[in-house]
Amino acid sequence: MSRPQDEKWMRWALALAAKGRFTVSPNPMVGACVVLNGKLVGSGYHEKFGGSHAEPHALLKAGEKSKGATLYVTLEPCATWQKTPPCAPLIKEKGIKEVVIGLLDPNPLNHGKGVRYLREQGIAVRCGILGDEVKKQNEGFLKYISEKRPFVTLKMAQTLDGKIATREGLSRWISSPPSREFVHRLRAEHDAVLVGKNTFYQDDPRLTVPKDSPALIAGKPWKVVMISGKGCPSKARVLRDDRLTILVFSEKHLKEICRNMNDRKGSVMFLPVKEKKGQLNVRELLEKLASMGITKLLVEGGGELAWSFLEGGCVDRVIWIVAPKIFGGRFAKTSVEGLGVRSPQKAFHFHAKNFLQSGGDWIFEGYLKKK
């Protein structure tokens, strides 16, 4: 059972961890604070990928006051050498008497080893304080460790009747200005944003984020664009800034792509992917993106792309923006197309997490229910 002070200081550590949300991926966000006699004497967080962990930052600030203190840390301290020295021996060296942990490290390289080392050294350890909140904060990292793919959010903006464009293919603008600002901020929370080839060629999106977003300093989010054999137009708007653009295409178009784009300049990467049943293999694509350090992916696109991710079991969360408009039209595009499910019992169900009002729109956030 947690003590009142445990949750208080763990929330403090969670707030510290959140400061690294734009710069630590593919590492987890981690925060730590050192408390002596009920007072904060040192704090820190994992600031950037490859940099020092949260615990050394907090212990350095605490200095001699670490002796006999309690260390609160959102994720289990590491006990193995990787890019940086292990944290568990440093905790012992600095004289910490108790460690309170939010969540055991899900990485098999570290899982349970830090706790075991600390207890062997006579340090009291308490685990599981606000563990669910730590999981939520690091859902991308946990998905990457458990399934070797990014945590995927499928975002859609539609009318009341489920349309994402008129019968003429026009889609600007379905949602309100506040909703579009919401989407810009949402993009900044992800490592990358993906759009399908139909959206790319028809809408020529920029995939912008707020100009003052810390994500831009880190060069994020990357832009992942599915293309056909004709390649990427030299004046495409996704190429107008310095963020990396990853062009995804079928392996069968490799020679064609190389021929059409051999003079392409800027921050562009080519990513060929195998096909499965005539469509790009979504699972393979996600595995390749994960290998590049992408742990949180926002998918924006049309109904066919939405269905391919749903059918492939690759959607973890949805953000659905519903505008109080009706387009109508049997030939107007809908938010999810493809073959669809055979019966209502086969529907994809989502736990409602949030309902927000944005301008005149409603925004639904939900997490996929496990079958």
C-alpha cells in the first residue's frame, strides 16, 4: 500500500519526466527526486537520448543530502552498462536508504535487475507507485519493447455522416480552426506523422506543428509519406522544412523511384517495403520505423489507409474529430473504407478516454479494447 507522500513525490517525478517528451525517444521518459525529512533536496530527468539518466541528475543536485534520503524514480533504475553507466550502483554509493519506483523497466535487459541489486545492498525498495500513469506516459516505449513497433494513433477528421471529403474529393476544411490547432499540437507529441499516398498526392500536406514547439528543436516529428512509383514532386510541401521526410514505397517500384528521384535534395530517406495481398505490408513498415527509433506514430490519411492499419491489428489509439456538418453522397469518401468487418460482433471497440469540444467540433479519444 502506498503512503500519501509516495504519490505526492511520484507525481513530482512524473512531471519532471514529461520535460523530456520531445527529446528522449526511443528511450523512456524518466523523472527522479531525492527527498530527505519530507523536503525535496534534488531532482532531475532524462533530458535527451544518449544523455545521463534521471537518477544521476537528481543525486548530483542533492549532493551530501542524499545520505539517508529516499529516491523517487518513475522507472526502475538500470543495473547494466549501455550508453551510460548503470544507476543502481550510484544510488548505493550516494547513501540512499530507500527507493520508491513507479514501474519496473519492461526492457528484458534491465527488468528486475535494478530492484534485485538495490535490495541485495540493503536498500529498501517499494514498487508500483502510480504505475499506470508511468505506463501511460511511456506507452510508446512499452509498445516498442513488447512488440518491436511504434505505438500507433489513428487520427481522423470527418463529418457527422462519416465523410472525409465531398463527392468531388474536396476536404478543406472539415474541422474548425481550433481543431486544426489541436492536430498541430498532437503531431508534436509524436516521433513521426504518416500519410498515405492518396492524401499526399491529392492534398499536398505540410504536416506542420506549432512554430514554438520544442519538437522542432529536436527535428521532430519526422514526416513519413507513402508514395507510388511516380515518386515525390520536387515542390511537395513536406519538403519545405529541414525535418526528415521518409518516402515509403513498394519494393517493386525501387528502380522506378531511383530513376525518378535521383536528383532529390534535402532531408529525404527512401524506405522500400514488401507488399502483402497487393498492399504495403503495414507490419513490416512499422518494424522498420521502430528500428529507426520511432516509438510513437501518428497516422493521418484516408479510409483505405485507416482500414489497412485496423485490419493489420496496428492501431492502439484513435483520435476522431467530428464536425457538425453533413456532406452526403454515395461516392464521397468515408473515414474507414476497405472491406470492413463481416458482422457487428467483429467491430473494433475502443475504450473512451476523453471527449473534448473544440470550436464547434467534438473530439473523441479512445484506446483499442483487447479481444
